Amino acid sequence: MASSSGCRAWHCLLALFLLSSSAYGQLSPSFYAKSCPTLQLIVRATMIKALLAERRMGASLLRLHFHDCFVQGCDGSILLDDVGSFVGEKTAFPNVDSVRGYEVIDEIKKNVELLCPGIVSCADIAALAARDGTFLLGGPSWSVPLGRRDSTTASLTEANSDLPAPSLSLGQLIKAFDKKQLSPQDLTALSGAHTIGFSQCVNFRDHIYNGTNIDPAFATLRKRTCPAQAPNGDKNLAPFDVQTQLLFDNAYYRNLVAKRGLLNSDQVLFDGGSQDALVRQYVANPALFASDFVTAMIKMGNINPLTGTAGQIRRNCRVVNS
């Protein structure tokens, strides 16, 4: 009898463990509802301050989240500095002198730690900052699934290999996104983030000088600040969207139809290929774009998150806890 009840108790404990494990293994918008109820207010207030100082920061933090998720998953690995023998991702070609906003993440983390010490991951802060940056520039908002933990590793190699280059063809882009379980529709919707922000001349030089699928007047405009001979003007910036460069709207897709995509990897989405019809839909229906963008952002935010007891909650987003 004792043995039987002991067995039942063991089964109960196992069931509780499995239930708790499955709960930990899934992200949820309410993850910090009890442990840090003011989290979203802190992030929003800090983001408002950052965008008042520089509106472009909204686009930068959206890009930072993307560059985090495409390397090892959404685990805050991009935030780690090179320290001693530890090599992070910040010096990877797609990130170096290009990804920005680390100091805003630091400030959000500092403000969160004051009220909820040791509770909220840097990876979740990056996801929330991306959402708020989008919303504060006029884009959609969404409930961000939370509960990610921070990586203790980074991968310079994966950052150099897996982050899509601006020179990629449509087929190469589809393959790169498929590797992260993102569909061609997700690719086209997420690319709409280029309705805000800027890119460096080094990324679009080949497209404006050698591209065949570009409006000549637009190419001429961009050549004014992007000399043909590298490395002259490599870091000179141009807006993805000339008309509303810091407003999150569907102008990006109108530009593609007019052959005014800044990067080759933008314009290939509308160049007689499989995504032309969807681009036209996003031109005609801004609400459809917003909806698909939100769906794709949530899906991207679910790439290989660390949950449960994996990883850690970093005290400082730039270094692994000692």
C-alpha cells in the first residue's frame, strides 16, 4: 500500500515537472506579469526618450533584434562584447560599424534592474525595444511573447554566414530565411522594415552603379553621396525610403514597384519573381502588410529561444555573468 501511494506520489511529481517544463519551454506575453509587472512601461518610457533624442534609433533597434535572432536564435548573443579571449558577433561584417543601439539596450536594462533585479533577460529587452521602436514610428504594435534567456556564447562565424547580405538574389534570400523556418511571405513582410532607417553606401554601391533593375533617376540621386570607387564614401548614409524615411508605412513596397529599392536584396522582391504579387498586395493594402509583419516578427522572435534553465539572465547585457 505504501509502495503504491509512493508510486502515485512519484507520478504526481513527474507530472508536475513535465507540466512546468512545458510551460517554461514556451514564450508567453504574460511571462513577467507577476515578477516584473512594470517591465513594458519601463521599456516604452526609455524608448520614447531614445527616439526623442534620435528618431532613427527605432529603426536601429528593430534591426538589432533581427541580427540577434538570425544568429543562434533570439538569445541576446549580439549584445556580448569581445572581452579577453571571448569573441562576440559585433565585429562580424554585417554588424561592425553598422548595428547600433547597444547603449539604449544598456539603459533599458539598467532601468529594469532598478525595479526587477535579475529577472528580465537582455534578449527579451531587445525584442520589446524592437516592437516599441516600430510602434513609436507609426507602425503596428503587438503582444511580444516573452521568457527568453540570455546566451553565454556568441558566433562570429554564424553572423558572417547567416545574416543575409545586400547582394543576395531572391532565391538566396528565400533559402537564408527558410534556414530559420521563415517562409517567403515572412521574408517579404519582414523586409518591409526597410520602410524606416538608412543604409551605408558600401551596401548599395553595386546596385546603383551596376544594377539593371533600378530607376535611372533614383540611381543618379543615390550616386551623389555614394562615389563609384570604394572605399570612398563607404559609410555615407542614404534612406531606404526617400519620402517617409522615419515613418513606418508601406512606402517601401511602392518604391519597389517604381524600381527604387535601395539594396539589390530589396529590389529582387519585385523583379518578375515569386514575390511580385505579394508586393503589389502590400501596396494596395497597408493593413495586410501590417498584419503580416506582426505575424512574421512574432515568428522570428521564436527562433531557438533559450528557456527554462538554459542560458542565464545577464546582469550586464555586454558580458556573461561571472
